[in-house]
Amino acid sequence: MPFVRRLSSVLPAKPVIGFVALLAVLFVCAYGAGSAAGPVAPGLRPSGSLPGTPQQSGSGDSMNGMNGMEDMDGTGGTGGMG
């Protein structure tokens, strides 16, 4: 019996052990759900160019994909604020 008493004095309280076990179960469930869902954005790449990646050919426009927005620079026009 002294071994059990000494072991119980070294271990943390039962609620602490239960909380840690609950955290472990939640982590395993969250990891499993994330693995089942797969990557969120598989085609997502960093904005900077990485070595070995092909360069994208663009029109040289700093506002790629914003066709028709050339006059939206905020200088002049009838803005309505004034």
C-alpha cells in the first residue's frame, strides 16, 4: 500500500488528468477532421517568386486582373465628396 500512496502523491489530481485526456482526444479528433478535409487551398502559392518556379507572363500592369479600373486613381473626376 505505501507504493500506491507514494504514486498518488506524485501524480496530479484526477481532474487534471481528465482535462489532459480530454485535450488529447480533442486534438486527435481535430487532426483527423483536418486530414479528411485535405488542403484548404491546394493551388495557393506565395506572392514572391520561388527558385525553380516559372515566371508568369503579364501585361506589365501593376493591377493584374483589374481591367477597366484605370480611371480609379482618386485624382479628379466627380467624386461626390465635395
